[in-house]
Amino acid sequence: MPVSTLAIGTAMTDAGFMTNEHTTRHEGLVTSLSWIPSEAIEGAQRLAFDSGITHYDPPPPSEDLDLEALRIADRFRFANELRAFVEVDAAGRVADCGYEGGGLMGSTTVRVAGLHHKFEAVQLPDLQREPEIGDGWVRFVQTTGGRTGLPAPRRVRRRPFIQWQAPLVWTTLSLTVHVDGRTECALTGASRFPRHWVYDRNGSLSHKSGLTDFKDWYRLSFGRHTPWGDQDSEALVTAVETALERSLSARVMGGGRKVKIEKFHAGATLAKQGEKGTEVFLVLDGVIRVEHDGERLAEYGPGALLGERAHLEEGARTSTLEAVTACRVAVVDAEQLERSDLQELSEGHRREDQARY
């Protein structure tokens, strides 16, 4: 694994780095975990998953991330673990810094006629940019990924016109370590498939990719259209839903009742301020914007549950919901959920007494 380091100081170490005798070491960590939710695949490609030949992934934990345990259990497709350190001298200057950690590819288990075989994914070299040093901080950027474990046919323009090669997957993470030990992280780029979740240094879920686009990924994520060529795809990142929303989501999708799934194109209106309505909306994929009287209040991604206030107040919708991207949404009648849960959800959704959907 390539390691990039930089040293500034007054003495030479055995490794050839310039450093001071007395330094303070600060370490940072951000991890992305990439997995396949059941709603992320459409069309004929679902057959292999729905028939049990291969599998979707259950949602990873939101706390206490244990990469090794999840890898053994075949719970994710790949992970990007960006670890980095900064050593600071007594004057508060950066004396040394470098990368630690890297990518970890998972596997794909295929089951046919009672037999099963595990296809190992192919990891490409980690891409680690030279650390960027600013005024009191160092920024690290790392891309990891590779080729998914199960080969897939796709059309090409040259003979033999069909190529058995899976598309590439990746994430690009940014980690900024300050000389006082503070850290900041971001998901700055990612393949359009699968779902990417980001965890902080404590192993807690902090952000999610807001959109999966299987068709775009399956068709284009090869060669120059990847970070190992000359392109990265900007990641559309959303905040993490609350614990209550996660609990309600599990009840909506796993409660044994039939759930209506609707698709909306970018720019479509899911619900309009002033209209009557009793449904609540669970965002499965994509990003939805909330507006009130033309003012943009917030944007929400997968896992968010919206639309409870019209039901609680027995009146019209108080805001408009608009699809920022193409979206898939589960629609359920609010009567199927506990009123006390919806009231708690509504309190968390209020923004400084502004009316919100």
C-alpha cells in the first residue's frame, strides 16, 4: 500500500524525515462502507437477487462499526478506510504526516442448485493524493475500490460485442486533521452504485450517499470514466436519519403489510402545500427538498420519513415536497403508524417554528 509522507523540522530520522524531538501525534479516521440495498436494483438484473442466486445486503449497523466482522459475514461489497496522522511540534507546526489504512474489497456469494461459491472482488491500487498542508491543518484524500466479485455481461462496440467484465466501484474520502487534534471528513466522490455509508472516527454513521443509479453505473463505470482513468463522480451526500426514523422505516418495510412504492423523476412534486393528504413518505433512494411558501427549508435522503404533519393536524399539507433527483419512495397511510411516534417525528422536523411538511 503506498504511503505518502511529508516532514518539516530540524532533525533527520532513520527514515529520512525531518522532525523535532518533541512532537504530538494526532490521528484521524473516516470509513465508507458500500452495500446493496434491496431497492437499489431494477429490471432484469433483479432476477439473480430475487431468486436467491446472489443476495442483497441488510443495512449495516449505525454504531460500533466492526469491518472485520462484517467482512466475514459477507455484509458489504467494499470499504474505504482512510486513516492518517499528523505530528505537531512544540511551536504548533506540522513536523510529519502520512496515510495509514486503505481499501478492503468484499466478496459475492452465488448459490445455484444447493451449491454455493464465493467470488472474490478485484481491488485496484489505492489512490492517495499528496497531503495538502494549510494554516494549522493537513488534508488527506483517498480513493479505493475495484471490480465487483461477480462478472456481468455488457455490450461493447467491438468484437465479440459482449464483454464479461463487471463495472468498477469506488469512493473518494477527504479527511482534514487540525494541529489541535480536531478532524473533519467528507465523501467527495463515489460510483453511482451501490449505496455508500460514511462513518466517523468513533464508528458511528455520519452521512449517506443520497442516490444510487444502477443503470448509469452498469453502463458507464469503466476505463476513463473512473478515478483510475480521469474522472470521478461527485457524491450526493445527505445527513443521517434519526433513530426514530430508522425504527419506523423498519416497521414500514418489514411489517408484513403491502407497501406502495412510487418513482418520481427529478423536479417532480410529491405533495403540494395546501393540498389534503394522509400519507407519509419513506425515502428509499434519492433526495427530496422541503419548501414552504417558496422558501427551501431542507433536503432529505434515504431513510427520511416525511409527511406526518398533515395527518397530525388533520388539515392540509403545510409544505411542498419536490424531488431533487430521481427518487423511489414508499408511501404508507399514516393511520398504520402510532400517533405518538408521528408526534415525536414532527417535533424533530420543526425548524424554528417554521411550518414544515
